[in-house]
Amino acid sequence: MGLADDLAEWVDVDYAQFYLGRAIGLFADRSFLQAKSVFWTENPLGDALYQMLRALVMAGVLECRDEPELQFRWKPGGP
């Protein structure tokens, strides 16, 4: 399963960060609950993953919405 599969539907930002991190090999041996402090606290790794998500939105790979929560998904028909 890849990032496109993980983000096929709208996903809250913390899960999107986890899936992105897992896709690049950061959380291969951890569950979301084991890694959640990375997304729920201010720190360089969590900030970098968020910035990477925003960069993928700007590149047209992902979509982002603010309501009902900050969420991301793979852009349908995208690259």
C-alpha cells in the first residue's frame, strides 16, 4: 500500500503526516498511536511533514480542505 492508497479518501492532518512519514520510511515499525506525539506537539519532524504535505498540495498531487477539519487526500486524476 502506498501514499496514494492511504490518502484515497479525506484524512485528518495528523494521519496524513503519519502516512507520509511511513511512505518515506520514518515509521515503518510504529503504529500511529506510537508516533502520535510527533503530530500533536510542535517539533521539527512534525513541522517538516506538515510542510511536505503543503508542498504536495502546491504541486497538485494532494488536495487540502479546512472543513470539517484540516484534511488531505490524493488529488483524483492527479499525477
